[in-house]
Amino acid sequence: MDYVIIGGGIVGVSVAYALQQAEPGARVQIIEKETELARHQTGHNSGVIHSGIYYTPGSYKAKFARAGSESMRAFCETHHIDVDICGKVIVATDEAELPRLDRLYERGLENGLAVEKLGADQLSEIEPHVNGLAAIRVPTAGIVNYTEVTNKLAEIFQENGGIVTLSETVSAIDETRDRVVVTTDKQSVEARYVVNCAGLQSDRVARMAGIHLDMKIVPFRGEYYKLKASRRQLVRHLVYPVPDPDFPFLGVHFTRMIDGEVEAGPNAVLSFKREGYRKTDIRLKDLGEVLAYPGFLKIARKYMKTGVGEMVRSYSKSHFVKSLQRLVPAVTASDLEPAPSGVRAQALTVDGRLSMTFTS
Ligand SMILES: Cc1cc2nc3c(=O)[nH]c(=O)nc-3n(C[C@H](O)[C@H](O)[C@H](O)COP(=O)(O)OP(=O)(O)OC[C@H]3O[C@@H](n4cnc5c(N)ncnc54)[C@H](O)[C@@H]3O)c2cc1C
């Protein structure tokens, strides 16, 4: 092989697809441990096509988010995959958030987005049930089903000669000067290059190759409810709070999904298993590693209050509802049904810093 890609989520499949497009004729193989592609983060997310408003202007993330959202839309149009560019509103619900909302608006402009600032009256015209002092409307944000996108990329990749190997777990990587041997539970594959796209297992896969890392993946489960069908009209856009700079991935929001559902959440709690989607899922190896990790102990001590709040919300529907009511006061507990959760691969450095996705 020329390239072996470890992991068949959207990142692995996109990398394989892009390598093949850039180098027609290259021999590329994806190795995925599950029986299907997109079984983990890619198949358990909210499906939002983010437009990149949060990122530092000029950074790669800002450029990639904008270019990525445009190319995602173009890819879906070409291949007849449903996309809804429904737009997003980011809503300030108290005075203290207004300066941060202003900075976000400036950032949106610097990132070249057609953002609009809305006062309370303008907000209630477009979102009658949303409570806010002011808001930003991001018209280019949209929704899609990323599993469908991944499967379409894989289909084209295979039509062009790419190999997708399912149900094989990579267990060893041995590197020599010009070759890498990737060993699974069923075979060994020799390649010129290997690309690690193993998501929640990516630190372990890196260590298989003898790479020293000063970070670990700590799994955080995002738990959701969904609005009952009769209450979906409570929101028309994606409705988000102003992000907390320390925890940009926290803060419950309302997300319209491409299948018509409206997801409400998430909270974020430590998952006791890397790929554990239920509260009762525990894997002692995963949990033991986290609890013994100095980086985790540091953030656990520092952000104890936030963590406890998230755990309370995990077990108490009334707390969850209260958080949602900040954005949509009319929502009640009886409007909400449990929805599937997802587990996020959060990189945490040994000195206790979360490697943020929303910053530089
Ligand atoms: C709750 C939640 C909501 C999110 N919402 C959004 C959103 O709205 N919009 C957005 O853009 N992003 C969102 N994200 C982030 C997005 O889902 C991820 O960034 C993306 O799916 C990462 O893709 P990936 O391919 O890196 O990981 P994954 O999809 O997790 O794929 C990694 C793959 O590697 C495989 N693997 C691991 N180890 C091995 C091994 N040893 N051998 C073989 N295979 C292996 C796994 O089985 C898995 O299939 C969300 C994430 C979560 C958790």
C-alpha cells in the first residue's frame, strides 16, 4: 500500500478520498474496527455544518471551517445529499454576555461571514419563542447527516479502487526507515505512510507507533433530549448561547436535525468508557487511566463546580429543562424525550489544559 488510514469516521474517509483525488493511482486502504463506517463520533453528532465564526481570524481553523462548509455544501449538492442551510442564532440572555456577543460579531465579520446583529425585537420576529437581549444571526450555518456524507465519500473512494477493510482492529504499528507495518487482529499491511484518524482511540494508536505524547484523550459524553414532534416549531434556526471562553463546547442549545427532529442539549459528563453511550457503560481500563492521569486530576480540581453542575443535569431532567428555558422559556419537561448521546474525544494535556476546538 501507499497509504493506510486507521479509522473509518469522517476524518479517515475524507483523508483517504482526498489522497486518492490528489494522487490518482495511489493505493489507499482504510482500516476500521467496527462492522460499518461512522459508528462513533461521526455517527453520534448533531450534524451542524459550522461556519467558523468562533475561530481566530486568519487561523487555519477559521480558513478550514469556511472552506469546509462551502465544500461540504457543494459535495452534498453534487451527490444529492440533503442539506438545510437553516442559519444559526447566537443569543445573549443576560447583560454580562453582551460584550462577548459584540466581540463574536466583530470576529464573524473579520472571518468574512455575512453575520447580522439583532436586537431583542428583531430576534423575536425571526424566533418568536426565543428569549434574548440581543443576538447574532449566522446565515451560512446548516445541517446535514454526516454518516450519509461519510458513506458517499467511501463509495466514490471504493469505485476509484480504494480499499475499505471493516471489522479489523489495528493492534500494532512498526516503523522502519521507509516502511510502516500495520498489524490488525487478522493481517499485516505494509505501507509507505500511515495516517492516524482513530478519533477516541487516536492517542493509543499514536503510542502504538512509539510516539511520545503529552496529552491523553478523555471521553466526555454529551447527553441530549429531543423535542416532541408537536413542539418542534419552538425553534426555526439552530439556537445557541454565547459560548463561555473556558468551556466553548458547553452550553445547551437547540439543534434542528436534517430528519426534522430538534435536539436539545447537550450536557457534558465524563464517560466511564471511551465508546460508552449509556450512563451505565463502564470499562475499568478506560476509567482507571483517566483517574490516574495528572491532567484530569488538575482540571477536576479546578473546575469541580462546573463538572458537578453537568453531572446534576445528567440525572435531573428538571435541571436540564431549566438550562434550556434560558433560551426558550416556553419549553417544559413534557416537551422533551430522551435522545441518543455522543462521546467527544477531548484532548487533555498532562498539565491539565483542554485542547480547545473553538480557539486558535
Ligand atoms: C455529541 C457530539 C456532537 C457533535 N456535533 C458536531 C456538529 O454538529 N458538527 C460538527 O462538525 N462536529 C460535531 N461533532 C464533532 C464531530 O463529530 C467529530 O469532529 C468527527 O466526527 C470526528 O471524526 P473522526 O473520524 O475523527 O472520529 P470518529 O468518527 O470517532 O472515527 C474514528 C474511527 O476510528 C476507529 N478506530 C479507533 N481505533 C481503531 C483501531 N485501533 N483500529 C481500527 N479502527 C479504529 C473507530 O472505530 C472510529 O470509527 C460532535 C461530536 C460529538 C461527540
